Amino acid sequence: MSFYYFMYGADMDAAEGKATLTLSMKAFNASSPSWVDVVTFTGQQQTSPTEAWRVHEANVDSLLPATASTSAPMTVQYRFR
């Protein structure tokens, strides 16, 4: 699974009592009892407002249960915060 993200600006990093902003991707499936962290980015990632959006390739194969198949697929939910 891949997704693009852009994290630039003064509000990305902690300053003046503000918390550092993060982007996290989590996954959930019926055989998992809770949300599992896939990847987290913290603070500013780009160095200028004109820098290109970045792409992240997340390997989510390990999140699929062993019983998943093309004839009986499992649903995996993804959450970005």
C-alpha cells in the first residue's frame, strides 16, 4: 500500500508550548485485538513549501491473517491521524 504525504511549516515542530505534529498510519483486522502501528512520521518532513510530496510504500502483507485468500478475503482497515 502506498500513500503520499506533505508535512511542512512552522506548526509541524514543537514551539511555544505546542506539541510536535505527527502523522501515523495504523491497521486493524478481525483477527487482531487492537490497532497496530504501521508507520509514524514526526515533525516537519519537507524543507520548503515547494518540495514535492513524498510517497511511502507500507508493507502490510504481515497484517493479513494466514487464512486470507482470494476466495475468502479478509478486510483490513487503515487509519491515518
